[in-house]
Amino acid sequence: MKRLSGWDAVLLYSETPSVHMHTLKLAVIDLSELGDRQFGIEEFRRVIHGRLYKLDPFRYELVDIPFKIHHPMWRENCEVDLEYHVRPYRVDSPGGRRQLDDAVGRIASTPLDRSRPLWEMYFIEGLANGRIAVLGKIHHALADGVASANLLARGMDPQTGPQAERDSYATDPPPGRAELVRTAFADHMRQIGRLPGVVRYTAQGIQRVRKSSKKFSAELTRPFTPPPSFMNHRVDAQRKFATATLALADVKETAKRLGVTINDMVLAISAGALRGLSLKYDGQADHPLLASVPVSFDFSPDRISGNYFTGVMMVVPIQLDDPLERVRAVHEAATDAKDTHHLMGPELVSRWSAYFPPAPAERLFHWLAEKDGQNKILNLPISNVPGPREPGRVGGALVTEIYSVGPLTTGSGLNITVWSYVDQLNISVLSDGATLEDPHELTDAMIEAFIEIRRAAGLSDELTVIESAMAQ
């Protein structure tokens, strides 16, 4: 047994019937190299079963504490019913990118069952060119982006040597109520003992900000006033999903020409696309948006569970018409945001989250989710996660693409997540049912925004086609 950290628990408490807190990991797999060897859902279940012993979060079962006197616990080694967790699915004909995206949206529209380990996998057939896809639907309380990437790497075949498989894995009995209550009180005592350290950590951050000679932007010093936007409203339970692929080499070339980072490019591309949609849906784009950009503070390659990140507030300059001005503004905004983040202390929010009382926190999030108003903290989350640099395999079959997206947050109907994989920069967009009629409108706009930046930078607007990826 182990207790959820405060940050893990907050991601659990913030889930409501319309705000689902699962993340999505989508792998497209080419079966052509397998020849005549069969690889269907039963073969895939056998692969997962043989690796469950090292996919620890897949064996975690949520255990609530009586009377909600403390954060829940994970029963670390529970039984796993792969007939339930690994499910068949078939996309509509002709099985292209759009049909797969539509299927992912439908699967994402239902929450995970908390009476079981908080994950599902879908073995998706019917794709063009004899490919399949595997969709992992994993609760955010289990893992952040870094942990998910490490977990994904464990699930794929190793680059050298045979994969170690096991026919069985250890299981532990469920805890009794008396044990849960006793350990909750003991842990509360430890938390009280840690409180002076948390207060000291906070005070040191405030002192560093006061002593800093840097002048911070007004948007970052008052983050609870994001501008009204078409994407900010009461989120409904429907989910829509869209993807696009850019060549990582094209993005690197553009970033190098402009003297910025890949993360700056992701934000600048997002800013250009959101500017166009804001002009269309709001009739204006005269104020910068506020995005929450997750930044991890634990990059351990062995970590496969837990959340060790904080959301850094970032200005998204959609008010600027010139694409190169947007890139420069994003670069400066990212520098300001990182400086603020490090001065205040990267673990500030996660340390205080340990003291969130469970029942009031759940009631607060449910109340906020039902309010018909905009998110008062941010306009949307935008994530950029570095994925595997080497191509992976599952059951000997080549993984050609990987996409990932985080959940929607209360009052925000859009999420943009970018994952790099080998030579690809893969864009994923998640929306609710009301924000966009077709989320591909945003992925298309992001491609156009990237072309616009390259053209302005004096680079070719003919983008490299990634032959291994699904047709755009």
C-alpha cells in the first residue's frame, strides 16, 4: 500500500461527470514485418500479461479512506482482469487518420471505473494499410507525462535482446478499515511535522521574488484574469480528438534559424492557430491568452508513476499579427515564466497540495465544473513532452507513431499536447463537444501557422512528408 501524493489526489478530486481526468496515449503499429504471424487482441493480451510484473501502475487499485479523513491509497499489487482492461475496437472505413481520431474521441468521452485499476487499453483494428492502433486511457492520478513516457518504454520491446516475460505477478490482499484509519492518522502526524519546511520553502520563494531585479509581466503576476475566449465555458462530457504530424527536422531547422527552442516553436505555432480561431469565433484577438505549460521537476528514467510537475503560466501572444513577432514574444514570455517558476520554487504547489482536505476539495471542483463561466486561472493547457528517440516495437511489430494528450480542465474546452517520437513532432488536440465542431480545424490551423513562420523566416514552405505516418 502507498498513499497518493497531494498532487496525485488533487488530480483525482478534480474529476467530475463532465471533466474526465484520464490521459490518452495512442500508438499506431505496422504489422507488415510480421509476415503470416497472427497478432490479434489475444496475442496482445498475452504480451501485456507477460509484462504486468514491471508495469506497476497497471496493478494499482484505488482505496478510499473511511470518512475521507485523508488522501486515498493505492493497493499496489491487485488482480488485473485483462478481458476487461484490454478491449477490441474497430474504426469506421476507410480507416484513415480522421476515422482513428473520431474513434479516440468516442472512447475518451467516458470516465474510468474507479472500482478497478484506473486504466483501459483499446486494440483498434480496421486501419488502412493493415495497421492497428493501441490506445491507452490512463488516469492522470497514476502518472504524469514523464512517468507515462517511461511506462510506455517498459511496455514496448527492448532494442536489444529478448523481452523478459513472466506468467504471473505478485498480488497483495486488500487492507482492512482499521488499518486504513490507523495509517491515515499516522501520516497526518508526519504531514504536520513537514509543515514548517513547506512554510519555509514558500517564504524563501517569496523572498527571492522580492529581491529579484527582474520586472515580471503583468499577465504573469495576476494570473487569475485570463481574457474571455470561445474555449472557456462549462465543459460538457463529450470529447473530440484530432492529430497532425510535423517533421521534427523541419521544426528544429526553424527553431535554429530563429534562435529559439522547440518548446518556443510549439507555443508560437499554437499562438498563430489560436489567433485565427479567436478571430473567427470571438471576432477579435486583441489580448494575449494565458496557458498552463506543465514543467516536470523529476526526470528520472526509472519513474513510472506519480505526478512531479507544476503548471507554469505562460503568455500566448495571439494579439500579434506578425508571425516572427509572435515567435520573439513567446521566447521572451517563456524566459519570464521560467524565471518566475524557479524563483518561487518548482515544488510550491505540489507541496501545499498535500494539505488539501479530500471532501471539501471534491465538493469545490464539482461546484466549479457546473458553473457556466470561464476558467478563472487559465485559458487552456499546452504541453510539449519529449518522447522516445528510438523506434519501439510491440510483439515484434513496429510502432510508427505515438500521440498523447492530457485532460480538459474545468472551464477550458481545449487541450493541446505535442509529443516527439523518433523523427516526428506529433500534435494532439482534445476538445469538448461545444468548443469546436471539428477539432481538425485547430490541427490544420497549427500546420498553417508553422508554414507561415517558416515562410517569414525565409525557409521553404514545402514541409517534409513523414512517410511512416498516417496521411494528413
